[in-house]
Amino acid sequence: MAVDFYKDDYSRLDGPGIFRAIEAFTRISEPIAVRPRESFVLDFKEEWGEKALHTVSGFAHTFGGLLFVGVSEKDAQPNQLVGIESVGELKTSIASSIATNISPTPPYEIAECNHPDTPGRKLAVVRVRPGHQIHYYTKKGAHPIYIRNEDESRPADAAQLRSLIERKTSAALRQSQVADRVNALRVSVQLSKTAEIERPAGIPSAMQVILSPFDHPGLTLDSTVEQQFRALINRNFASRHRDGECKKEEERWLDWYEWRWFRSSDRHESVWRVTSCGDVVYMRQARVPSTDGKGLAWSLGDTIADLLFLLGVARALWKRSGYYGEAQLVVNLSVDQLRLRTDLATEISLDPAREDVWAIVDFNLALRNSIITEFQGSNIASATSIFSSELPYEAAADGIAIVMNQLLRSLKHAADLTMLRSAVDHFLRVAR
């Protein structure tokens, strides 16, 4: 399986595998035009030194990121895998440098490898996580605080420093505000048509996903934003909801806009909402036919697919409004007397000529293999995680697998988390 430097456990990677993964990530054997570019979350350094420390500090103060050491760059793209002369472990030297020069030390991991063609030279990957404190660069006479700005790590100016201090000190207040918004959305976004039809029995099963950004500047809701929201939903969900069979209705209020799809043939209802705070909510029925055709089930495959598609909608919408930050992800699932169905119950329309069409087969197989024990359950489950809109879409697999594992366990199922990650990786090939 390919190494994912954004989420994999570095302690489980061996040296040759790390070098091959660096080659694959940098695409060093391919034309320069297709190689990755430095960004908010990616940097290349030929040597370890002050600029590398500035990058670590800058990553910690923004969205985190990957720093490749021993990789030369040209015009912000990797040029050569040159390595660094190192007698002992390179990661030990880097760790000592970070601990000595940045206080408090930000969260990070390091993977290193030997350069196979140049004995004595090594490369390293430093993965920095966003810190919850201000991390000072302590070298005498140097600027103390750095931030990441596009592909550079720069000293924070007065306005940026003030913003950083306010952001760090108000973290608890923001989390409280997000929790209040999530609780309000949990009860206000409902499957109203289904509830009306099935009253007094109510809705026997439903899934609700809420994404609430921590620092969103706010959306000015107007017809343009509504049109963009509908276009993103069509792009991501039309292939899963037999678009032509759905009746669509809009509803709007001062601080929110909602789009509802209803299919009368099987009374399936889905609803999407966007708020002026940047919250994105999706809710749908969670019942599907069981694999043996006897009764109903909830589909783990459909849940993963819908969650990934919704992340795509939110990520694109936020970036159009200039938001590059984190959000609280909450998944609520009610499965009343439904059995577990692991595979993708709803067919996804794909062009057979696409190379990734087989990813659906791999996805279903990996999901089936991921379940260790299975029980029929009747329960309400909830799972939470943090979603970063700045990280590449491919980096979402780890968080989604963890959320799905939380849901499975709360519904009395057991799964293999590694296999869940593998399944999500397969589906990401389609979701992109």
C-alpha cells in the first residue's frame, strides 16, 4: 500500500519504503510541471537550518504541514533528492534542533531514510501538527514568531501577531460557540417530509452530518452563494440519488439556505443546509434493502460515500469564500432495528472508461474484510472529529475511518481500523 505522509504512522515505515514514498510523492522522475508545489502545508529544504526551523514554527501556527529535508527545490517545486550528510540519525539531530530552538515544542513526527545512491547521506520528512499555543523561535536576535503564508514562512507582523494571540486565547470560547451551533443544527435540520408521511411512527432511521468551522468569517447568503451550493451538491451527489426521480424544493431564511430532495418511489428524502456562519449540514434516510432482500439495513458503504462527498462540498464552498481552516465534524446516526450492510447499497454512476471504476469493487471488498464481528443493533450513535479544509482531500481518509470506527463501536460492531482506512482510500479515487 502506498505511504501517505499526511496520516500514516511513521514508526511503522522502513527506510527503503520511506525513500520510495518520497520519490513517489515528489514525482522526481516526472517532468517538473507535474511535481507538487510548495504551499501552506508543504515545503522542501535542501539543508536543515534556520529556514527549516522557521517552517516548523510557521506550520505550527497555521494548518500544520510536511517538510521534506534533503530535497532541493526550484521555483517552489522539488528538483533533486540530494540528501544531507549525517553520521548518526538525522531525525535525532532534527528533533534536538527543534527542542532547542522552538518553545514550547510543537507536535511533530519525523521519518528518515538513507539515500540509496549516496552512502552517508539521508533524507527526512517532518510532519508538523497545528499547535494550540504560540511557539517561539528562541534564537537570540531572531524574529520570535513565524507564520505560514502560501509557500513561505515569514515573521509575523504586528497585526498577524495580535490575530494569532487572540486566536489562541479564544480557542475555548470558539469551541463553545461551535458546540452551541452544532446543538442548534442537530434539532433544526430534519427530514420534514418523511416525518409528515410516517407520523406517528416517526423516522425509523436517519443520518445527519454537521460541519461547523471554527473561525469562519461568515458567508453573505445571496442567490450566487445558493447557486454555488446547489451546483456543488449536484456535482457530488447526483450520481447517488437518481437525480431525475427527485422532486427538489428550496427554503431560505435570514441566516440559512436549505435544499431538499424527495423521491416518492421509495419515500427517500435528503436535505442540505448552509448557514451564514459557514456551517454545512446534510441529512438523509439511512435505511436500504438488506443484501438478502429480507428486511432493511443501514449501509456502512453509503455512509462513508455520503460523508466524503459532503466534505467535498464544504471544502469547495469554504475555499470560494476564503476559508482555510478547521471545522468540527459531527455524525449522528439512528438505526432502528436495522442490520449492518457493509457494501455500497446505492449504485454510483461512473463512466466505464474511467480507470478508477474498479475502485468501487475494491472499496466493497475492503469494507467487508474490515468487519470482525457483526450484530443486529437498535441504537443511536454519534461520532466527532476535526476536519481541516486546507489539507489535501486525500488526507481525509484517516479522520473518516476513525469516525466510522466510532459509529460501528457505538452500535456494537467491531471493525479493523487499518482495513477501514484502506477502504476509504479506495473510495477517494472515485470521490476526487
